[in-house]
Amino acid sequence: MKKLILGIAIVSSVFAFGQKEEKKDVNAQVQATNKAAMDAYNAKNYTVAGPKFIELYDLLKANGQEDKTYKYYAGLSYALANNLDESIKIYTDLINSGYTGVQTTYTAKENKSGQVSAYDKATWELLKKSSSKDYSDFKTEQSKSVEPDLYETLSTLLLNAKKNDEALALIEKGLAKYPNNAKLKEYHGSALYATGKTDQFMANLKEQLVKNPNDATNWYNLGVLQSKTPATEADAVTSFNKAIELAPNDPKLKDNAYQNLVYTTIGDDSKAVEEINAIRKSDPDKATTLIEARKERFNKALPHAEKWYQASPNNIDAVSILKDIYGMLKNQAKVAEMKAKEAELQAKAK
């Protein structure tokens, strides 16, 4: 999230209040509240900053100078404070109200001093009409819309709050306005998955990978989906390997990809063992065939597990699964080696 820049906006509000004597108390209150909000934000005390920005927004609104910029700052502060309920409420209100954060700055140059200054719209227009000799270089500039940021942030907040259906509806609303927004497309996939729409999620991932084939996270997510269906397990292996290849500097993603790669290759081992035990006496020949097939799956998984261990020698999950595979393949020397490593890591973790 972007750092806030607050000084310019509040100066214009204070200037307007300063024109009327009876507004001095309000002016002082606005300045004090603004300072408290800014100080809290800059000190990363977001729990205090959020309510203070709301207080500032309410003060300005009550005195006829509503500026939703401060409501936006409040929502951002609440989000940074992990106050999901308040931040969701504010961001939802901002989006529904049509707030974009676009502001127009009016500037002109004083010919005598050469200084360029900013003015409110009425003053700028008056100067432009009546002071052509004293002022020149009249310009207007519009700030960038923050509406895409509102959609992106609220999508994340809703997903974090497990309000997945609301998140999906919001993201699709945002994509209707900003169809090329990369973050909303990414969040769309997450929302589809969270709401159980896995077929759409897979299609979404494949679409994103066509546009960006170097996205390791999307390859990993695609592999997870593919691994859940026997018919696409081979595709899952390819996807996990691709994720590993593209994530050399992301150890967490790489570990997850290796782990899923190993387990996908092994398959549902509990089910395989149950099938073997169920027919071991009644059909020993078939049981032997199943045992050999199970052994072959472990043989195929072994190089993946060894590479995982090489990449993450202090990952206890990598050590444990490699120990189990060596045990299945009757490599007792390696089993002993992995047991020792496992004990070492367990001792360090205490």
C-alpha cells in the first residue's frame, strides 16, 4: 500500500476556514486533528490514525467541506491495522459512492516573482479573467484515479475475511470497469477457487499463464488443481516442475511445489495399501502386482524427493518423506542417514 502524502490537501481546508472569524475554533480543531492523524500514521500507529482520519472527515463534512480523501486515508489506516471490518466498511462505501480520488490542481505563475502557486478553482478563474498582466501560465492538472486501488484493496480484505462470495462479486464488478487489471485478474482466480468454482479457476489460471508463462505461483496453483484428478496427474507433475524452475528465490513456494510433486507422484498411498491388504490372502498374485506398482511410484518419486532435500536440507518435511521413501525401497543405509538428520532438526526445533 502506498504511503500517504497529506499536507497539501489539509492546507486548502484550513485556508478556507481562516476566511471567517467565527470559524477559528473549527480551524484549530481541524489542524489539531489533522496533526494527530498524520503523526499517528507516520508513527505506524494505524489503530489511532484510522479513527482520527474519520474524525477529520466528519469535521470537514459538518462544515460544508466534505473531502472523502480523508475517509480513504482512514480506510487505508484501518487496513494496515488489520481491522478488517472497519476497512471493508469504508472501502465499500467509497466504491459505492463513486469516489475516485481524482483531484484537480489549479496553478498560475506570478509574473513579478516568477513563483508558481496553487489556488482554489474560484480564485484561479478570477485571476485568469482579471489579472492577465500580473499572472500567466495558468494550468490545471488532474491526479490519477485511485479507484483501481480501491477495488484491489477491498478484494484482498474480503478474501482475507473469508467473505469469498462478496469478494468474487466485487472483483467481477471491478473487472467490468478495468478488464486489464492484472491484480484483479489474479484475485479473481483466488475468489473462484475459494468459492469452489475450480473449473473456472483452472481456466483463469491457464489464461493468465498464456499471458505470463513465467508466473511460478500460477504454475503451482495449476498443479494443485491438476493433482486432484487422476487423469491430469501427469500435467500436475509438469506444472509443479515449472513452478520449481521459475521460483529459485522463493523457498516457500519451491518447498510447497516439491512436496506436492512428491505426493502427486506417489498418489493416494493409504488407498493403495488398503487395496493390497484387502486382497493379499484372496488374490496374492494381484496383490503382488499392486505392490510392484506401488514400489514403482515410490521409485519415480525418489528423484523429486532427493532434489527437494538438496534444495532444502533443513526442511524436516523433506527429510521425513525422503526417509519414508528410502524405507519403502529397502535402502536401510539412507533410512539411517535420514533418521539422524530428522533427529538433528527436531532437537534444534525444541
